[in-house]
Amino acid sequence: MRVLGIESSCDETGVALYDTDRGLLAHALFSQISLHAEYGGVVPELASRDHVRRVLPLIDQVLQEAGLQRQDLNGVAYTAGPGLQGALMVGAMIGRSLALAWGVPAVAVHHMEGHLLAPMLEADPPAFPFVALLVSGGHTQLVKVETLGRYELLGESLDDAAGEAFDKTAKLLGLPYPGGPELAALAEHGRAGEYTFTAPMIDRPGMDFSFSGLKTAVRQAVARLSGPPDEQTKADIAAGFQAAVVRALEIKCRRALQATGYRRLVVAGGVSANRSLRQALDRMVKKEQAQVYYPDLRFCTDNGAMIAYAGAQRLLAGEQTPSSVTLRARWPLTELLPPGEAA
């Protein structure tokens, strides 16, 4: 089964073709970073308009790269939430229209299920069951994954997501948009121990997260300086902040593995590309005699490949979405069902 995947939930337009026999055939991505940079954040209306401009040319591009014609496709998958309502509408309407015109089924995909399954695109994918850490600009969640569509929330952020905390802290340090990757890169040059911040909520039982207090601690550290921080001071603060976030994520992941008894950990979402986080989790799972799986760096952030894969698995199991388009800006992952049980 060959499936076209369309991702348009926020500020990246992703399109991909996935074949259930041959794997990923082609993918293309257009990032809107330069479009939103002057505003310091995503402007929803601008994001929606740019998706309109990009989706169809990207579809033509991946078809050409895969050497396929439209009649060679067997289904269309599109992101139906969570995300920006207008941006979601673009991908959904184009996806539904193409499915109708081509006479193939379409399926609505949960954005975070796409992230959760992104490591399945790798040569050595994880087997079910596993614990998943979904860590991005909008979500920080630990999920018990029994099988496709059967998810139990173990813990989540009570305030800012980890990626959001990275972005806000970067702004405090005067780093350019998008701040999270800039802060992570700057932290590589920081001196360990120059600034030490307490890893949030590690002294409490459970697997929930909180990062707003850590962000406040950074603000207070900057305010105590006699003037604007120089580049080395910024790097030292960034290193201390990142170390605290990584420590919190590592400890909660260990708790999740111990609580479930699972020996596989999947880490996905934009922050899963963070090198310090990967190093810490690699060390942790070795001590726990477990395994950790990450997506390719290309598929950590939003992309069409993960949507094509997730949609293909549900289409292959016989699931289809009714022709009426329902989008959900907020959509708990735990509301999903396995394909055979979905309405």
C-alpha cells in the first residue's frame, strides 16, 4: 500500500510517500522559520497561507522523486490535530479533496501519534510494547504504549513543555528565533557548574514535569548580573538550564521504565534531537539494561514521513475517516483507539 502523507499542523509543510512493502519512498519539507522570525513566533494566519502555497508543489515533488503517478497511490493521510486550526484545515482539505478525486481512502492522523511512531521509519525499529517520551515545543509526555492506538498517559508537563521552556529561556538570553536550537547549540560552549539550576520536580513521586519554575530561575540569574551577559555567560547559563531539563527528563524516563517493566524507550519530538538528552538517555538505559530508540534527526521535528507511516498503518488495518472533515486543535493522545476498535 502506497500512502501520501500531509503534515501542516503548525509552521512546517511536510509531504511524504510511504510504501508498506518498500518503506519511505520520498519526503519533502518546507520550514516557515524565516517567515515568522521577524515576529519572534508563529503567526497562525501567515502559517495557514503559506501551507496553501506549498502543499501541492511538494506533492508533485515527492511523486516525481518516487517515480510514481497519482494513480499509483492507495491512500492519503493528513494531520487532523492537535495544532493550529487554520493550518490543519489546509492539509485536511487538500488531502480529502485529492483522495476523493483519486478514488482512494483517506485517514485523519493524530500529530503526536505520528511523532510516537517516527522511530518505526528506521532500519531497526522498536517492537511493541514500549515507553514513549514525546518531547517538543508543545508537548512533554510519558506514554505507555501497548500497541498501535492503545496508549496510557504516565506523566506530562503541568505548565510549559520542555521545548517551550527552551524557547522562552533563549528569548531571555536574547537569542534569535527559533530559540530552542540556538540555546542548545550555545550550551555546548558553556562551562559545566558555572550555573547550577535544580532539576524540577525530581524530588516528588510520579512522572509529571514542570519547567516554568526553571525558566523563572534563569530570569533571576540574569537579573542578578551587573549588566547584559556576555557570550560566555550566556553559554554558561544555557548549559546550566539544559542540564536541569535533561536531568528531569532522564529521571522521569527511568521511573517510567521501572513502573511499567518495559525494556524499550522511544524518544520523539523536536527536543529528541538534543545531543545532551540523547547522551544522558543512552547512559541511563544502559544501566537499566534497556534500549532507547530515536527518529532520524530529519524526522524529529514535524514532517510528512511520520504522518504517511502512521496513516499507512491505520489504512492497512482497514480504518478510514468519514468524508466530513473534523479537526481538533486540542486532542488528547489517549483518546485514540486501535484501528480495529476505532469508530
